[in-house]
Amino acid sequence: MSVLPLVFTSGWASGINAYAVVLLMGLLGATGVSDEVPPSLERTDVLVAAAVLFLCEVVADKIPYVDSVWDVVHTFVRPVAGAVVAALLAGHQGSLPELAAGAVGGSTALASHLVKAGTRMAVNTSPEPVSNIVLSTVEDLGVAAIVVLALFHPVVAAALAATLLVLGLAAVVFLFSRIRRFHRRWKERRRTGGGSRGGWRGGGAGPDGSGPTRAPAAT
């Protein structure tokens, strides 16, 4: 059976949380639950490193704006991790050239990472942190479920991953206009002095059209 569905799914999952993919696959392979996992992912040092980094991501990914900074850093980490995991899977099964598997895993990881980062930027336009926590938790649980499914039913998991990727890309396109409007309004407020700085009210023109109106002075 071709390893391509498993490669695609691992790439998608790596773009969301690469450390969770390595940790979960390694644990399932080391405990004998699955024989699809390459031995290099089952090594103790790899599992310990993945566990520590996964815990760091669990915390950082749930804090507004910190999660976006984390995503920027991982724009390089997640696609590379997706490519490496995909190449290892292909080398373990031998049904797909490792270079081709790495290209599929890396590009899929990049696409799903962009979806994650874009969605998180949209969520960060809201001041409350609950949406970040909920979204991050759903992502972690989704990655875990699909990775486990991929090891036993790779075609079904790949179909789910592809559907989620398409829906995610569509969501980012839909939310992009909102993010752009938010940044434009924020820049306008900064340019006009902000709503509360120096007594300026918003950015509207005064009665004579000469400039922003001032808030009435406190008495």
C-alpha cells in the first residue's frame, strides 16, 4: 500500500503542531501500537525533546499575540519538520521516494501552517483570550485524532486532512478582509491620535471640516 496518504496527513498535522506529531507517532511506535513508525522517531532523546517542545507550544499557543509570534518563528520549523517526518515514513516503508515524500510533507505542512497562522491573527483581533484557548485546544485534539487515524486508516485520514485544509484556506481568504480592515482602522486611530490620547475623539472631521474634533474638557 502506498505511503502517500500517511505522508500527506503527517504533513498537514505538522503544519498545525509538529511536536505533537513527532511525540505521538514516536510513542505509538515505541509502545508497539503501530509498526508504521520509523525507528528514528521512537528514540528516547527524540521523544524527550518533542515532549518538552510540545509543552512549550501548549502554553505559547494559548496566549494572545504570543501565539502569533510563535507562529512566525515556526514558519520555518513546521515545514521542515513535515518534510523530515514524511521522508522518514517513506524510507521506512519504501513505497515512495524519500525526496518526493519530503516535498509533499513539507509543502502540505507549509499550507496548513499558513492556515493556522492566518486564523490565529483573525482571532487575535478579539481582546478576550477564551477564543485562543478554545481554538488551540481543538487544534491539538484534532491533530492527535487524525494522526492516530492515519496510522491505521491512512486514506480516510488523508481525506479528512485534505477537507480541513481546503476549509481552512477558504476561512483565511474570508477572514483576510476583516484583518486588513482592522489594521487599517488601527493605523487611522494611531495617525489621528487615538480615541483617548490627548483628548482626541476618533478620527472624524470637526464641524468646520478642518480636522478631528476634540472631546469636551472635563469640568
